[in-house]
Amino acid sequence: MNGKKLVLGIGNEILMDDGIGPRVVETLREKMQIPGVDYRTTTLGGLHILEFIVGFKWVTFIDAIKTKEGIPGTLYEFTPSDFKETLHLSNLHGVNFLSAIELGKRIGYSIPEAIHIFAIEILEDQVFGEEFTPPLQERFEAIIDEIHIGIQERLGMYDNNGSAVIME
């Protein structure tokens, strides 16, 4: 896929597990950077997301999610068409993630053609602390590997059999 590519981690690193998005992105940037991909983090959501994604052709969001019966460290994959309302993707000032994207399109912003979301099940996002809860910490390296492979697959760097594809 040609064009600018972005991996954006969303979350607050001082609210324990909520910081999973930024920490995953920082780790990918440091240890597994993919050429041609920009890695950024933010604590902002809602309309502020537009500031980060305008002009990119492809974007992957990495954020925390907290469901009723979820197991911490479980990785979910979504596209905007998978849901009508956001589950956890930073909802500020009454404007959710999908509404911000739709608004951006309507006012003529250059919104990415491809949007992917990796959501990581968390346990704690209301307590101040810079450490993950033990169940999330135990899965951290596996989460990094799964997301790294997932990004490569979405970029067409691997085929469905897991074999590397030579990029031109």
C-alpha cells in the first residue's frame, strides 16, 4: 500500500493499564520499527484524533478496552464498520471516535482510506500508577508480537500462510 502510514497509541500512561496503547507503540518504535510507518502516541481522543490522522492513507490505532467478561491481555481487532459506538476509544466532550472520523470526512479532511483498531483488554484504568496489573504485564511481550505481526499482515508484508512477502 502506498502513502503515509501511522500507528497511533491512545491512552494515559499514569492510569495503570490504560497506558497499554502508548507503551505498545513506544516498544514497536524502539524494537520492531517497520520502515515507512510513523509511530505516535496521544492521551487525547474525540475530535483531537483528527489532528493526528489527517493526511495519512493508512492508520492503526492501539488502545485499551474494558469489557464485562474480558480476560486482561486479550487482543481484539476491529475496523470502524465493526461497531456503531466506541467501546473505550477515548470519548471526549460527547464526540466519539467514529463521529470524529465522519465529521472529518464531511468537512473535507483527508481521512485515511484504511483504519484498523487493536484493542487490548485491561483490568485497571481508574487508579494512578505507571505499572500494569500483573495479568497484563504477563502478556505484554506476546501482545507486542501479535500486534507487530498484525500490522505487517495489514500492510501486505505477510500472506495468509504467515510467509513473508517481498515489498517493492
